[in-house]
Amino acid sequence: MHPIVAAVPRQAWRQLAQRAASSSSTASSAARLSSFARQQFSTAAKRPIPSFRANSTRSYSSSSLPPPTPPRKKNPNELKFWPFLVVIALGSGGYILLANKRNGMPTLPPKKDDPAGLLAQPSKPTPTFSPDEVTVIFVLGGPGAGKGTQCANLVKDYGFTHLSAGDLLRAEQDRPGSQFGELIKDCIKNGAIVPMEVTVQLLENAMTEAINNGTNPNKKFLIDGFPRKMDQALKFEEVVCPAKFVLFYDCPEEEMERRLLERGKTSGRSDDNIQSIKKRFRTFIETSMPVVDHYEKEGRVVKITATAAPQKVYEATRNEIKKFGI
Ligand SMILES: Nc1ncnc2c1ncn2[C@@H]1O[C@H](COP(=O)(O)OP(=O)(O)O)[C@@H](O)[C@H]1O
Ligand SMILES: O=c1ccn([C@@H]2O[C@H](COP(=O)(O)OP(=O)(O)O)[C@@H](O)[C@H]2O)c(=O)[nH]1
């Protein structure tokens, strides 16, 4: 039996035969069709439906030819191919037209001094500051973990310059005429991260100023609350200065929340309220912790438990940074 014949559902054949019987002008043609259908069902039940894949190499000899195909009723659900052909034809035509048009367009002349086009690729920038001359330590931890408190201690004893990314952003937000004021205000209130270009530039400017005005002769910087997102981390180390290591203050959320609500009584900060605090915690977990994990994998994280009293946390900090020659 022909594969298409075998694949026609039994119900369809029956309907076909019945319709033919009722509409046919001669009873004999209806009977012929009906008997043909019966024959097909009985053989179809015995023979498996041929699989095109299994028989793809088989050739039919004339003796094994399938029986004559019965008249085929058009299936209203049958997939129409002509719309696909039209789409393919139109697409190919459009492509050819475009390609021909481009052929006539002028192209950039090859550079004489760069025949291989290597200079066309932007080269990796050299950081503004060399880590051999400038020491950068990133200070990370959740909001309220005590980063600012510990940085103040380190400044006193080690002569670091403390640059808080949050403080720099708040100053830029309040600077008259700043084009980023509104954006920064919005981000801080919602605990979101300000686009890295702004923060990286503010930090680089502050470092340059501290080095140039002689307030930081030993060129040691604590960069507090930064980087809070992977793109910032990569960008800063690429264009400004690679960091020596990361000081990470680890503190549970309940404790940080308690500290921030207490700080909020006097800080005047737009984000030291419970709604903003919750958003900041979320950003910290989702966006900033991956930065810590990244540096941890590189063996560049000094992790300090920040739940004890400030002085105890500071002692732990001193002990740990000794290991990095500080
Ligand atoms: N170890 C600590 N124990 C209790 N309170 C602390 C501790 N460290 C800091 N604080 C207080 O918690 C609040 C948040 O500290 P801060 O240093 O401003 O955190 P961060 O810079 O990480 O946001 C401040 O009010 C600070 O005085
Ligand atoms: O690199 C940074 C650092 C801070 N912020 C924004 O500044 C806010 C306050 O940061 P800060 O470090 O001053 O405070 P913390 O949340 O650590 O208490 C953050 O929630 C962010 O909205 C930012 O966008 N990028």
C-alpha cells in the first residue's frame, strides 16, 4: 500500500465512502469506493505504516508497487506551501538588491601604516596609575556593615586617603549644574547602582587631585563602597588602577538594618529609611556579592566578621592586612 494511503485515518476513509454513497449519482461507484475502503482498512491493520526513514534506501520494484491511489479529497487543514515560497522569493530578491546597491558604495581606504587593520581594534587601555606606585584597597560589605567606621580608623594609623564612592556621588548630586544630579538622587533613594562611568570618573578625579595636591604623598587609597557591580570592578582595574586586595566586612542583615535605622536618626541620608534599606540589601545580594565572589576566587579577599564592637573589628582588620604587607 502507498504510504500516503496507509497514513489516511480510518475515520476519514469512512466519511469519504459515506459522502460518496450519499452524493454519487450511481450506486455502483459508491459501492466500489466502500469496498476499496474496507480493503484498505483490512490490509492497513496487518501491515505496519511504512517509515520513510527506515525505507529511504529501498527501491520499489514493479511487482511491489502499491495499489492505485484512490481519489483524494482535499483536506481543508492541509498546510499551504505557496505563502512560504512567496516569502522566500521576496527575501532573496531583497537581499540581492541590497548586495548590488552596496557594491557601488565607497569603502574606507586601507590605512597605509596599518595594512593588516590591527590598529582598527581598540587596544586595551593602560591604567592611569601603576599598582607599583599607587596602593588601592577596595572596602566592601553590606550597607551598614561598618565600612566607613573602619576606614576612619585605618586613615588615622596608616595614612590612607579615604575615598567613599557614596560620598563622592552625594557631592556630585548636590553640585550645582551637575548633569548627573537627578540620576544619582534617584539611584541612591532606590538603592540602585549609578552607571559605572560616573563613579569611576569621580574616583579617578579624586585620586588625581589627592596625588597632585600633595595630601597623599604615599599614594595609598581606601576605596570605600566600591566596586558594587562587576562592570565597575573590571573597568576601574582596567583604566584607573588594579587593586591590591579587597577588605570585606561580613555582617548579618538584621544587624545592618538595626545600625542603619539608628544612623538614619541623624544622618539626613535619603536612603537610611526602611524602604530604601530593603532595596539596598537586595542590590547588595544580587549585584555586589558576585563582585566579592569574583575576587574571592582570585584569592584577593580579606574577610572580616563585622558583628563585634567597632574596636574589636578594627583589631581583626589590622591583623589581617598585615598578611598583605600593610
Ligand atoms: N562594629 C559596629 N558595631 C555597632 N555599630 C557599628 C559598628 N560599626 C559601625 N557601626 C555603626 O553602624 C552605622 C553604620 O556604620 P558605617 O560605618 O556608616 O557603615 P557603612 O559605611 O558600611 O554603611 C554607623 O552608625 C556606625 O556608627
Ligand atoms: O559605587 C557605588 C557606590 C554607591 N552607590 C550608590 O550610593 C548609595 C550609598 O552608598 P554608600 O556606600 O554611601 O552607603 P552604604 O549603602 O554602604 O551604607 C548606594 O546604595 C548606591 O545607590 C553607587 O551607585 N555606586
